[in-house]
Amino acid sequence: MAQLHSEAPSDWRRTLAGLRDRRVLVMFLLGFSAGIPLLLIFSSLSLWLREAGIERETVTFFSWAALGYSFKFVWAPLIDTLPLPWLTRRLGRRRAWLLVSQLAIITAIVLMALIDPARGGSSLIQMAFAAVLLGFSSATQDIVIDAYRIESAPPRLQALLSSTYIAGYRIAMVASGAGALFLASTFGSEPGHYSYSAWSTTYLIMAGAMLIGVLTTLTTSEPESERPQRLAHAVPDSLRLVLVFAGMACAFGGGFFVSGPVLADLKHWLAAGVLGTFLLEALHLGLALVGAAGVGWLLVRLGAIDPALARRVWIEPVLDFFSRYGLRTALLLLALIGLYRISDIVLGVIANVFYQDLGFTKPQIATAVKTFGVVVGIAGGVLGGLLANRYGVPRILMLGAVLSAGTNLIFVSLAQVGADLVLLYLAVGSDNLAAGLASAAFVAFMSSLTNVSFTAVQYAIFSSLMTLLPKVLGGYSGSIVDGIGYPGFFVFTTLIGIPVIALVWIAGRRLELARGAMRDARSG
């Protein structure tokens, strides 16, 4: 049964009472578990590799290890349908996969700790494989946590669960980002004075921090699900599904890397500008996805798995979404999901570079962004959850869209004034407050769109779509700044947020009509 209804707003007493619900604490701890791995692939690993003397070009390649976050919807159907031997019977469907993904994350972090990248050659290859394992395992954990959250509580609690999850996630990112750098420095590794043992010890400590998630998984309860049992598969069918997915993954990876040099030459030959480069990169990604889909289709045609099973696993979750809302409303909702965070994500990509260009020192940036900004972001997330629970998700979704676009104008003033510390804190604070509030409401909104028969798949599609276009566009933020300057860029990030406000309003109207029709159909 889909979570189609929108519960009435609560009074403040009921809203605050929700904070005492045990599930709120569980989501905070699982949010911490989800936030640990990401920066161990990105910023912390990048600094480790640079201190080890690895070339900058090679360092940036390691960011591809996190591609799993953007394409987790591809294997989410397996998480939704495949039981794990023994564990599923003992722990339940969600907790079993959660435990396996967390143990895989710990294994990947420990493997990274045991590799010294300064040795080069095969050590770098081993580190790359460990980083890919970490990205894949972490994305899998995200799939399961999202499904667990949606299935464990009614819609009225989803905003609170989302806000506490985000709070735990942000705290963990501080621990695995600034905390990891502090530990590595304390243990004796600095630029120009590399210490493998310092970084190894730091990563082992981060692996130990993941035990918080493991203990939470073991001590919490499995959510009660209305999921139909027809989706369970026999062991041979499960193995065939895994093999088909492996073939599709290999086709995607191979297609992506093989077509890369060809498109790079084409980009150089055409002397493509920002728009041309963006379109070529979209083509690059599209070719890899088409190749993966083609291999999957071919394997099904060759009888690798039953076509009915393939349809049930990969096609039905998508068809269900379109059938529940209709083609026009479904496309409108997907457009809203893909664009809602575009203003703050595109700005965030270049924010730290902007602060440096203005003349702020690294300690000033670290204090403002990594300490003050994180605290305000957590407060914004909790506030967003409380307000959404009190006044309803649609209203706070609109408020978040307005604030996300409007607060970017403060950066225009900062760009014109220069290195003004008070204005820096005002810009960082308003940006993080808006982002935290908008995120809590938006996660609750996406959760309400899922059908518990396909929770993991549908939410994985939504969360992947949420960041895909903004991150791709954000990759060209430097080129845009070169062309129109910082003030023009920040005005641009505000303007691209205005259509989102219109989308929120239109989608709200159409959702009410769609849900009203569904209620009438049930009562009739």
C-alpha cells in the first residue's frame, strides 16, 4: 500500500512529543553510520594521497569510487527482493542487508588502512578497489536505511526522522572530514612529512566508529512491512539476478571508461564551451547507461533469468509510480525531485574556492563552514522537521524552495564587499539554515511518494535523481564564474531556483487532485 495520504498537521505538544520516539534516536545513529564513509573517499582520502606524493590527476580519479551513490537505483531492486541466507530469517529483510553493508564498509575502510599508497604501482590499484568497495557498500547502506526509515514510521513522523538522520549524517561528516584530518596530523602526518602509520591509524579509528551503526542495527527492531510475499525468490533465481546485475555493472563501467578518451578527443576537436562540454558529458553517461541496459536486455533474451522475474524486479517499481500518479503528474514530480536542490548544490560546489578568492584564511573558512555552518545546518534540519510535522510538509517544502534561492543573494553582497567576516557568517549561516530546513522537508516529501511494495527501489531512484543534474551542472560552476564573475554566478543560482518554486506549487495542486481521485476510487 502506498503512503499516499497526507496526515493533518500536528499541534506543538504532539510535534515535540515525537522527538521522544525511539525511532528518532535510531535514525540519528543510522545517520551517523551513513555519514562516515563519504569523506573517507573524497576529501580525507584526497589529502592522504597528496601527502603520499600521488599526482593530482591520479587523486581526482579516486572520486569515481563514489559513483555508486548516483547509480544506486540500479541494484536497489536486488536489495528490495533478495533474501540473505540465514541472516534474513534471524534479523529480518532490512536489518540483514543493513548489517551486511555495514560490515562491508568496515572491511573496505580496514583494507584502505592496510595499504600504503606511497608505494605506487599495485598499491594504488589495491587502494582503488578498496575505495570502490567502500563506495558501493556505503551506497547500499543508504538504500537500506532509506527503506528502513520509510517502513518504520507513519508519514507524520517522516519529517522528524529525516531531520535527525540529517543531523547524525552531518556530525559524522565532521568526524570523517575535519576529525580524520585532525587525527592524521596528531599522529604525525603533515604536508612534506608523510606518515603512513598516522593515516592507517586514522582510518582504523574511522572503521571503529562504524560499530555505532552495527550496534544500532543489532539492537533495533525490524520494521513491520505490508510488502507482499510474492517478491521473494528461490536461491537459483536470486543468483541469476545477481549475475545479470554484475553483467550490467561491468557493461556500464567498461562503456564509461572506453568511451571516455573518444569523447575527450571530440571535446578538444570541437573546442566545446561550457554548454558543449556539458552535453558531451551527458552523452558519455548516457552511452554507458544504454550499454548496461542493452546487456541486461540481451541476458534476459538469452534466458539468463525469467523475463517475468526481470520485469517484476526492475520494471514494475517504475510502472507502479507512473500508474499511481498518471504520466503528467509523475513527470512533474520527477522534474521537481531533479531540480529542488539545484540552487544550493550548484552554489556549494564552488563556495570554498569563493571564500579563498576573497582572501579569507583557511582557519577562518574552517571555523565558519565546518563548525558554525554544520551546527546551523543541523539546527535547520531539526527546525525543518518540527515545522513540517506542525504545519505539514507542503508548506515547509515551499518555504525551503524560497529560502534556498533567496539566501544566495547574500553571496552577491559578500562578493561585492570582499572579505568581511560578519557577512561571511551571515552568508554561511543563512545558506546552511535554508539547506537543512529544505532537506528535512524534501526527504519527507520523497518518502511520501514511495510504495512500500517497492520502497528501496523507488526512493533510490528519487535520491539519485535529486543530486544528478545539480552535481553535473555544479561541475561547470568554475567555467560559469570565469564567464560572468561571482556576483553574476550567485544571481544565476538564485534565478534557477525560481522555477522550482513554481514546480512546488503546481506539484502540490496536482498531488491533491491525484490523491483525491484515489480516495474517491477507494470509497466508491
